[in-house]
Amino acid sequence: MKKTFKEFVIFKEEEGSKDWKQESLAPPLPKGFIPPTKLRPVINAFLNSGKVILQRDTSGKDITMPHKTLYLVGGPVRDFIKGKSVKDLDLATNATPAQIATILAAAGFKRTGDRSGKNGEELKLPSTFVDAEGREVGVEDAKQGDNRLWFIKGRDNSQDRKPFVISAVVDGEEFEIATFRKDAKVVDGQATVDFVDNPKDDAARRDLTINALYIELTKADGENKKLYDPTGHGLYDLKNGTVRAVGKAEERFEEDPLRILRAIRFHCRFGQGDTLDEDIKKAIPKFLANLPERVALERIRDEFLKGLLHPDIDSKKYLSIYKQTGLLKTVFPDLSFDSPSGVPWEFSDRKDKALALAWMLQHNSIEKVAQALSPSRQVGGQDKPTGWQVDERRAILFLLKLKEFRPEQVGDYIRGREGTGLSNQQIRDWVEMFNIGGTNRNRRPWWAKQVRTFADHQRGVSWEDAQQAGKDVCPDCRGEGCPTCRNTGKLPENQRANIINSMEAEKFKQKLGH
């Protein structure tokens, strides 16, 4: 049934949701969240939402936008409570996407279209309305130089591609605003969102209790202390180092199996001990076999690296859990792994992606590592992208090849290093990682000194040097003329590189004292 404009704009409360505030309210925060400067215009827009007149009724009675509330939610709330720096500011609201757009437009934000990447239904917005200052305005398209913008950021996968995330931009900084919603409904493979009007229902679809906390933004330039904990466990779990799923872990993983990897990452960052929550641990085996079929390989790679390289995560603990659960084989199929107990302190301290991955994979043949890090992989009979980049693959393979370093092949190593992005310091750090004892120099591998020298070696042989050394002649006829040198007595250009590399190797061996 088609809704009237009034029914569409006014978001009716669902039965049973009226008491959510009392049920979910947590003790006030001792130190409130103070919004950054660029977020303040967005908060003010919502604080003034109840003053926006959407339509004047024929009876002379105004239809006013119901006051809508903006919340900081999820990761930034968790990090703020833990005293960590807050980066991405995830926002949620009881306003529908159409209401969000109207609230922003009433506050002077200009429309810049749709950046969701999907074609779908248009937002039903009023043609004109009265803003909080009493001026009659409408939804305006952005012009060059406008610094307060809004656009559609996210749509669901239903047939209509319904919008559910609107982004606001203030002076170049983007803030995503999502409407509260329930678990996605899936019909014939198409997922559609179902909007709700409160954090309690919204929290039920989130992955972990510590990621289901909400701060109500009632002040744009002051402390916001009102905290909501809809699951009843989030604040307690955060303070006590417990990482558990919202509801049953198996149900949360069924909705999105990538949450398994997220649960491990958050346990290693916020949880106590080396053992996962029992409910999470029991649920994981069910999803291991078909994880690559249900989750894009790029997402698996990215999530694994987020944890491996996070400065607050102990690499030894992280890899140990991945190995125990069998997830290392999912990320790197057909490879074997040495015990994570041998991880040197440099591994955790430097958080260098190339060094970390090379260290992990070093007990496999270079051919197998190259295959595991290939840009695509067969999954269920289909060739799917893995997300591994050419430069990072080259860097890891190059570091592994240095373990079989041969001075006479220095030219090949110099060429092989091109395109890896590896610095001299990274190569020196790679050598130091093998000094497992920390002070016992005898435990360093036989190639350590040579590779350190290679790291500091600057390629200096040019073709002019070769000519001065009398190398500008054909090695077959020694300048007498032959088909190889086309009867010129000079070395063809495509063979000059061999001469230069040979001279470079001699120069390098002299450095080594050979």
C-alpha cells in the first residue's frame, strides 16, 4: 500500500520499543566524548531536526519533522572508553535515510548524488520545507566550492537497492550515518534491510558485545556522557577483557562468516588470555571448510593483515590462535608453518608487512609461496581474486631468496629487488630477525654478513666503466668481427647487461673480501 507523505516522513515507533532507553542506559561516562570540530555541524543538524517544518497542512497545522537523535556507535565508542585514539567516527540514528537527507539539507548541506555504486530507488524528499531558522528552503544540488555536502553512500542488495547509509561531508571530511536496522532479510539470494527506531534492536545484529555500545550525541561542542549498552554485556566485557558474540556466535557467523576473523582480532586486541570465548571457539569449525566460498578472498586477506599488523596486537598470540583454529590454512592454503613460539621480538615491534609474511612463510618452497600469494585462486571451480598485490608478492619472494644468497649473482639480486619497494633498512632488519637469541651472533645464518653488505651496496658500474675496462668487445671474436657482433667488433646492447652485472659482482665480492 502506498504511504502518504506524512506516514512516510514520520517514523512510527514499534511496539515494545518504548522502554529501550531505560533498559539500555548504562552508568554515565566519567569523561564524556567531545566531538571534533568538523563533526559539530552534523550534530547540530540533528539537534535542530525537530524544528524543521516539512509541510503546511490545508487546515493550517504544520507537519514537523519528529526530533531525531544521532549516536556515536561501535568501534569509536569502544576505543574511547578504553582511552585509545578514536579514528573512524561511525554514526547511527533513528532517522530514515530520507529523513537524514532532509535534516542535512535543512542545515545547509548540498546534495552530490549517489556514490553507493548501485542503481536504485530515489529518496522521497520534500520539494520545499522550513528550516530551523524559519526560512523556506529546498534540497539543493552542490556547486563548486560548497564545503558541506551529503550523498547516498550505501544501498542494500534487494531488488529496489534501498538506501540505508547517508554520508555527510564537512570541509572534506566524511561522516557515514546509518539508519538503525535489524538483521538483513534474505529472499532468493537478495538481502534487504529492515529499519528500526532504537539501538536495542540495532545492537542485536552486531557481531560482538564490545562493538554494540552507543553514545548519544546531545552536545555538539561539549562532553557527551550518556552511554547505552543494549546487550547488557558490552561495558562489562570491555572492562574485563571478555570478547563474546552478541547472542549466539553461530548465528552471528552464519550472517557473515568474516566475523570469525574479526572475533579473533578483537580478542587479541582487547581480550584476556590465549583462549577464545568458548561459544566462539565451538562455532568456528562449522564454517572453516566453505569460508573461501562464502567470503571474498580479498576480505579474508585484509582482515588477517589488520590483526597481524595492528600495533596493539601480540603477533605470537594472534598467529597461535590462527594456527589452533585452522584459519592459517584458509589464508595460506597448502603451506606449512613453523611454531609461532619462535617469533622474534622484531616481528612484533616493527609490524612490517613484508618482513612479517616472509618470516611466517619461510619454511615453504619459494614456488609454493609464489602460488599462495598469486593474484587469483581457484575456489569452487571459479577463479577468484585473492587481493595479494604484485609488489608485496615480489618483496616477500625476494626476502626468501636472500636466504640462499650467492655473491656471484649480485646482478640478479639487484634486478630482482626492483619493484619490491624494499628499503636498505628493511633488508638489514630481515637479517636481524634471524638473530633469535638477541645477543648470540653465532646464531645468525651464514648469509647474514653478505646480505647486510648487499643492503648497503650501491650499484655503481655503468657502461662507460665497462668500456674503460676494455669490455666493449665481443667475447666470441675479441673484436675481430663475427656474426654475433654483426661484424662491428662491438658487443650488442642486449648483451651489455651481462658485462655490467659481471663487473658489479666482482666489485661486490671485493667488498666482501673474497
